[in-house]
Amino acid sequence: MRLRTAAAGGAVLALALTLSACTKNTGQHDTAGNTRTSTGVIDTNPKDSLGPAAEVPDARKGGTFYVLKQAKISHLDPQRIYSFVGLMTAPLYSRSLTTWKDDGKGHLTLVGDLATTPGTDVNKDCKTWQFTIKDGLKFEDGTAITAKDIAYGIARSFDPDLTGGPTYLQEWLANTPQFDTAWHFTPKAAALPPGLTAPDDKTLRFEFKMPHCDLPFAASLPSSAPLEPDKDTGVNLDSQPLSSGPYRVTKNVPGVELDLERNQYWDPATDPVRHQYPDKFVFSFGPDRDAANNRMISDSGPDQSALAWDDVPSSLMARVVGDTNLHDQVLTSPTPSEARLSINVQRVTDLSVRQALNYAIDRSDLIKTLGGPTVASPVTTLMPPGTIGYQQYDAYPAGDTGDIAKAKQLLAGKTPELVLGSADDSVDLEIATQLKNNLEKAGFKITVKPIPEDSKLDETKEKNNPWDLYVDNWAADWPSGASILPPLFDGRKIQDSGNSDTSYVDDPAIDSEFDRVLALDPAKQGPEWAKLDQRIMKELAPAVPLYVDVRYELHGSKAGGLFIGSVFGYPAFTNAFVKA
Amino acid sequence: MLRFLVKRLLSAILVLLAVSVLSFLMFFALPRDPVTAMCPKNCDAQRLERVRQELGLSDPLYQQYVGYMKGIFVGRDLNSAQGGHCDAPCLGYSYVNSEPVTHTLTRVLPVTLSIVIPAAVLWFGLGVGLGMTSALRRGTLLDRLAIGFSLTGASLQLYFVGAVLLLVFSYTLHVVPVPHYTSILVDPLRWADGLVLAWVTLAFLFCAIYARLSRAQMVETLSEDFVRTARAKGLPRSTVYGRHALRAAITPLITIAGMDVGAALGGTVVTETTFGLQGLGRTAWDAVREGDLPTIMATVLIAAVFIVVANIVVDVLYAAIDPRVRLR
Amino acid sequence: MSLSNADDIALSEISATGPQPPLPKAGLVGRSPGQQAWARLRRDRVATVSGAVLILFVVVALAAPLIQRLYGVGPQQQFQDALDGLGMPLGYAGGITGGHWFGLEPGLGRDIFIRMVYGLRTSLVIAVAAAVITTLIGVAAGVLAGYLGGWVGAVIGWVTDFALAMPFLVVALALVPTVTLRFYGPRQAEPAVFRAGLLIVVFAVFGWTGAARLVRGQIVSLREREFVEAARASGVGLGHMLFRQLLPNTWAPILVSFSLAVPSYVTGEAVLSFLGIGIVDPTPDFGAMIYRSIDYLQTDPTYVFFPGVTIFLLVLAFNLFGDSLRDALDPKSSR
């Protein structure tokens, strides 16, 4: 009978699955604690900006290093890079004015990269900054890199055709967010935007109308990479950027493969952070998270010298955490990317309700939903623990599992009806389901409203968005409170759309505190930001800090020198090598 | 015959036009705004509007549509944000991939063809083989096994079977490499190696309909007079089954195969996702998610062309194989 | 997605039941073809077993609230205390206990059994409704095109080609979230029914072509038969012609087509979930469950096992039943 054979087919499948299900899960996992705090400052000693970078123990030259990633790198053009993978890959083929010296353990200092120091604040007012360019810098074609090439690179980022990259330098120079109308860029021309000058080949000057003490940090982004005006190919630079770093792009099939090979004109003596260990880097795009990480577990062939860029999925985590053989292949660290439950204070005007939300939150169950401590780590502060000058505090102490009684007491019998906007992909909806069930225990009435995943970000950034709560993420461009608290809570920056202040906090007292701290020497700002963080949470409770993402990645057994970068929380390739 | 072809082609062109108009309109109804996606942080409304203009997305819809369609036949001049002049056949410039869409298509089309065509040969062969075997050995264990096997396949899901096969054969036993695409022109062995898992999975899942149909056809044909006559004439079994019986049974099979291949070429999103291959389906899918209008238009049109052409080919083949069919 | 045009061609092998003069009302000798088919179906063991399995599934789906009351656990209840730190169920085989027959979902810690019962309900409602609607549209379009022919037939044929050429998944991706947003206010929760209804509509828009082609083919071949010509000569109206003469002679392939369409929508709905545009959390849904569970193949095979085997049985039962139905209706094609 057909029936019997078909049933037999099913039975074989069933048996195979059942056999693998018969082990008891006692919950004993070895998940080593992983906390990291940064002790970072700007290092103005020119010696520290010199190369060559210290050798990595056991590193050797040679071999091909592979990187597996599902989605392509959206931009390779340094002036357009803003994705994490772009920011972490750019240092291989492009250098910027300043760069971070990072040991992956929290020792983080800003040093000069193309410049001899991380900039000189000429009049001590943060308005005029001067950089001296190092000797011996060359592009991949052997041409010397001058201050004019760096200035041209910055000028290029004014071009409205070349969107996507950071806009700090442009906005500060033009003194307006409409920088592309304030000054028009002409390709291959020598004209420079107002305030940017290159008086000679070795000097670059920024003159701002307003003080910008964070310039040395902003100059570490790849948008300050140099480009020879003659070599500017406009939008096509995205597929073939001109290298100034230790590697150059030798093959680029968008969405499939990116090959980087050694750039013979790169001089290690000029570079404080980069190495040139592998002969070649090959990025291969396409394999999804499951596939890439399963390949790392198999650890065979060329995959042995590969990194799976995408985190181990929570569905595979128990397998990886439980396998002691894999522990040498794990790369893990908490990141500076923090998720918070933003409370729209325009709608939820009652402070006690916002405080009750803070008391009610059960971070322990939320983290179980996400996949455990290897996926997320709870936080109670607005700034993530990696921030310079960070201080731990909990404005609404309720333990890991929340204090429902305290929340109910604050609500005093009220049952606030709140709408939680959530992206409609499966992970976000699970988080929303978790939050709803959690908060309803304290007496809230939560409606989960799915918003199409692709537009959720834009819609919550609209001032008059109709939701009370939504989960937001913030990953700063540099680990200073200056790039976290003012963007998130400065009420003067609120516009109709495109807001980062998605809680829509507008408090003049807080705003003037921002101005005061921003005018301080960056080295002294750290503790001040920490105090302000606490004050915002206590006085306004505009959000419920939830967790920071934990990076948990696998690499092959022969991939060496990898570490999780402290600034963006993604793997850094500057020390990478292939083991023998 | 000629009249039929002309009529069919005209109707096909109308279908393609309608598909292009509808997918164009659909794009503008999408919740995703491609411009905000391009300008992730620090972009206010005024700047967004300027980017939109650079990309030509703020022009009147009909103007954008006509511009796009014109580009396919005579080429068009795009501005510097879209890579400058674009020769015919111009499918536009993808502002998400930073390359002309024709480049994207020449890259991803071979992947989809390499998945579908060998898989189709395999599922056709496997299906017809199973069906014939069980027809000739009616009522035996072999018959039951063959039909049971094909029904099992038909009742399973691609992503399910794909995941299990990947886990067992690629990740655990290392019998087959993890699916990847290498051009057949570069290294035919690596090409086959990287796709075999996808072929086998597709064949297993798709062969059922062919097995069922060819079995039924064979059973019916075997009982017809001309087969009995042929057998009586003393023709060898193989000639009778192969030439006479199979020929009569094959017409509807060809029809299904044509339709299936057309549909598969246009929509292998699930296969490509399961096996991590970047083909036409996956590219169309990504384009919709990223709001990449030129790529959406191009992939949708190509898929529609496959389906429409498959339809015509099937009609013509039908007439060629079976002289009883007259095309009007 | 197997909204393939394959089935209709396979079905067209069941020839129209041919001329059927009005049957003797109370004949003692003859049995109607329908009665004959029913008898054949009842004798077919495959049909009996698969039919029984299908009835069981339907009963479970209908009785979901009752089962919940007896079982004592709801589909939204979370049991995260029974999960370890990584969110995986504690104990043996994915947390199977006397209280949780099929174990717990990793992460949210909901009961798999009760979610499957409710999920079956969602999936079956969507699949059956979609199959009914597509069959109705398909029959209407097929009959009109086949009987009237001419420009009506040409237009319907063209629309069929058009529906085939539109990329189903891309349209679904564009349509589902957009429409949802238009229909419900931004602060209104969208009822699960709405999303399900939307999926039914999406299936209906694309799925009717198979039935239409099938019916059209049948009608075209019937049109030239003597009994139809006789009716036409006697000057009966269009309604009589369609409902008394033509349709009664095509019901067999339509019925089979319907029984094969249902499983194709069950799996189609699962594919939409796989791509993230199907039924969304917290509504329990079979397709969504299977899609989510498949990632846990290595870490929680029990989670994969129950939904996986159930959908396999459901689709297999439908396929077997459809096959048997075809055999019963067309004795020529059977063994």
C-alpha cells in the first residue's frame, strides 16, 4: 500500500529526530562572565602615533583569511561607509586622520593615523584644529598622500550623490545640517569647503564657527580617508576604492565576493595599529547565520582560517556553549550597542508611570527570550558599560526579575493603556510579546502594534508618531557620552522627522548641562556624562534601559589575532593572521 | 501555426507590459522608503528630498515609468548619482548595489539557471522513471515503494528537507560541500559539487507529480489497442514501451515540466534562501526589502518572461509531439 | 510555493464524465456515478485511513478551546521558569513533562502542544478558505471562458496568463504589510483574523488560475458533445445550460482539484511565514511554528519534531485522499 510506505518514510525521519532528543538538559552551561570597561583618552604623545604596531604574539605572515557574511557590505567608498562591517573592514584598505589603538580588553586610546597626533586645538576653544600629516604615506599606486588629498576626501562627502556616510565634519564645517546646499562640491576640482584648508602638503586645518571638541573622535571615521582628485570615479568608487592601507581591493563581485591583497606601498613604520599578516582577505557573502556558524563548527578546509561574521544564532547557542572543543574558536564580548525601551514622553506624561515601567521590567526573562547571556547582557544605565568614564548605577532598583509590587504601588491602582510599536519580524515580535506579558503583570494594559520591519525606524523617528513605547537601539560612533546623551535627549534638536531623541525629551535644564559638558576638555568629560546619565534617569525616566548586545561569534581553528573592537563591538581585522 | 504564434506573442507582450506597470505601481505602495534607507543617520527632511530628486524618485510616476521602459530599448542618460549614461538594454542603475542592474542580472541569472535546469532534468527523469517502473510492475512491492517515495517527497517542505540534508551531509558527515556557486565554465566539477544538494532536494520534492502522472498514463496506454497490436506483432518489449507507450504518455508530462521550470526560474526564493545561494529569486527578494526599484523591475520582468515563454514553448511542443493537437 | 499549474493538467486526465442524460430518479438498477464513486472510495483503505486522519485534524482544530480547557494551559502562557539561562527548556526532550506533552518553546517558554492545536486551526482555516475561494473563482472563470469563448474567452485567458506571470512572493511581500497599515489605525491592534483574511485574499488573487484552466478545458470538450448541442437546439437559457448541463459534468475534477489545493495552501502559508510575511506572533500558527523551529534542529530536536511530523501527516493525508478521490471518480486511472 502507498500509505504504508509513505508512513515508513515519515517514521525514519521521526526516529532520526527522536534519537538526538534523548539527553537531559540540566541547565549547566559554562558561560564565562564577560564584562569590559573602557579606560580611553586621547593620546597626544606623537610617539604613540608612530608605527610599526607591536607584533601580535605567534602571528605569522601568509595564508588567506576568509570572512563569511550573509549580507554584502553596503558601501566600500570610505566617504559613504557607515555600516558596522564597513567600519571594521575599511581600516584594511583605507586610513583616516586619527584612529583607535585598541587591545580588545578595554585599553583604548585615540592616536594619529595619517596625522602625527590626534589633532591640535590651536586656540584651546575647540574651534580651530590643525593636523600635521606623516611622511612616507602612499596610495596603492605609489603616489604620496598629501594634506590636499585628505581635504579632497572630506570635500567629496559634501556631494549629494555620495550619501550614506557620517555627516559630522560636513555639518561642523558648513555650520548647518543643510551642508550640501551651503557648499557645492565639484568632482576633481581643487575647491575646498568653507573652513577647510590645506596650506601645504603636510598641514590640514579645520576652522569651525562653533566649538567642536569631539573633532579628533569624528576624524577617526573612514570619511576622513584621502583620495587623489584624478582618481575620483564618483559613485563607482564604491566598487573599487583607492587604497591607502595595508591591503587593496583586487576583486569585487558585489554581493558575492570581495578580495583584498597586500598593498606594497603601505609602510608599517607609518602605521600605529595595522598589520599585514595574511597574503589575502576573502569576504564571501551569501551564507546565512546558521550555515556560516555550522561551517565554523565543522571546521574543515579553508573554513579553518575563516570568521563567521554573523553571531551564533540563539537556536544554535546551546550546541556551541555546550561543546568545550569549540571554546577556542569563540570570540565574545559585550558591545556598546544598547537597546532601551523608549517611552514617548509626549504621550506618557506621568512620571510615575514611566518609573513604574522601570520597576516592572524583568530583564532576566527578557534575556532568556533573546537566547541568554551570550546574546544580551542587562543594563540599567543609558550609556553602555564600554563608555569612557562609565559608572554603574540603578535608578530604580528592582533586581533582575523586576519589582512588580513596587510598580503597582507607583501606579496606585491605575491601569495605563499603552501601545508598544514593534517591528514585525519574528525576533522583534517575540521581544514585544515578552514585554507585553511582563508589563501586564504590573497592571499595564499593553497593545502590541506590528510595524513593517523596514519602516519601523523611520516611523518612530517622527515627532508625532502614535506609539507610547518602542524598543530602540543606539550604537555611538565613538565611546564618549557626547555621542550618546546629547543625540538621544537634546530637546532642541527635535524636528518633524528623522529624530534620534525618540523619547522626545525636551528639558532646558538638561540641554544647558549638555552645553556645559560639551565645552569641556574631552578628557574631563567622562565623569560628567556619567552624572548626567543618572540625572536624566532619575528626573525624567524617559526610557527603560534593557540590555547591550553581546557579540558571540565563531571562527575556524586556524584564524588568529581576532578581537572584538571596543568602539563598535564587532571583530577587528587589524591583527588577524592565519595560523600555521 | 504562424497565426497562432503571432497571436500568442502579442498577448505575451501585453502581459509583460501589464506586469511592468503593476510592479512599478506596487513599488510606490511599499512601506519602505529607499531614500531614508540610504541616509541612515543625521538626515533631515530637506536633505532627504534632495537625495530623492537626485535619484529621480520625485518625478511624476508616468515619467519615471516611461523613462525606465525607454531605457530598455534605446538606452538612457542617467545623472551622475546613477552612474551616467546607460546603454540599451538599460535596466537602470541600482542605487543600493552601486552598479547597473544588467551587471547584477548577468551575475545572478547563471546561478538560478544552474539550480533549476539540472534539478528539472533530475526530477523529470526520477519522476518518469519511478512512474514507469511502478506501471510496469503494477501491484508489486516496487510499485508501492516508488509511489510511496514520491508521495513522501510531495508532502515535505523544501526548507525542512534542505535543513536536514545540510545538517547531515554537509555539516556532520562532510560528504557534500556546503552549497556554493562556481561557474560551470570555470570548473564543472566544483559547479556540480556545490549545487548537488539543491538538485537532490528539489528532485525529491518535485518528482511526485511526474511519477503519479506517468504511472497513470502508462497504465492507460498499455491497455490500448495499438500497444497490444505492437506486442502481438512481436516487437521487443523495449520498443513497445519506449517508442509507443511512452510517447503517448509524455505530452502532458512535457506540459507540466514546462510550466514548473518556468515558475521555478522565476521564483526560487525559498531554495536559494535555504541553500544560501544568491540567484534571481533572492536578488528580487532583497531588492523589495531594500526598496531598490530598478532591481525589482528587472527581476520581476525577467521572471515574467520565463513564465510567458515557458507557456508558449509548451503549447508549441504539444503540437510538435502530438499531431492530434491543432493550434488555432 | 507550489501554486503550480501542474495539478490541473494532471487532473485533466480525468476525462469529463461524458454525456449524462438525466438520471432515472428512483431506479432500482442503476447507481449514479456519484454513488459508484462513493462506494469505491469506501472500499479504498488508503482513502478511509487518510480521510479519518483528516477528520481528526479538523476536529482537533474545531475543538481547540475545549482542548485548552481540558489541558489547562493556554497558548499565550509563558513558562520561563522551566527554561535554562540560554532560554532552552530544562529536562528531557525539549521539556516534555506531564503538564507539557510536547515540551516548551525555547525563549518565550510557551507550551508547544496547545500552540499546535491553535496553530492547526489558523492554518486549516486559511487553507480551506483559500481553496474554496480559488475554486469558485476558477470555476466561474473557466466556465465563462470555455462556454462563451470568443473575446470573453480571450480576455479571461489573458488575465490567467497575467496572474501566472506576476511574481507571487514579491506581490505578497509588498501587499501584506501595506494593506494592514492602511486598514488599521496606528494604535489599533490588528486582529489575527484580519491578517489571516489578507493571506486568503493573496492566495485567492493568485491561486485561481489552475482551476480556471482545468474547467475551461473540460467545458471546451463538452461544448461539442451531442447532449449539449441538443440542449442548445432546444433553446434553453444560459443559466440552465451552465448549471444543468455543463457544470454537473465537471464536478469530479473540480472536487479533486480542491482536495489537492488545500495542502498546497497549508504549505504555501508556511512558506510565507518562512519569508516573514505570514501570520505573526503572538497568533499561534502552524507555518510560523515550523519555520521558527527548524533552526533548532541541533539544539532542541523535539521542538522540530512535533510540528514537522504533524504538517507532514496533514499534507500526506490530503495528498493520499486526493489521489484516492481521483481513482474513485475515474476508475480508468486506478491500478
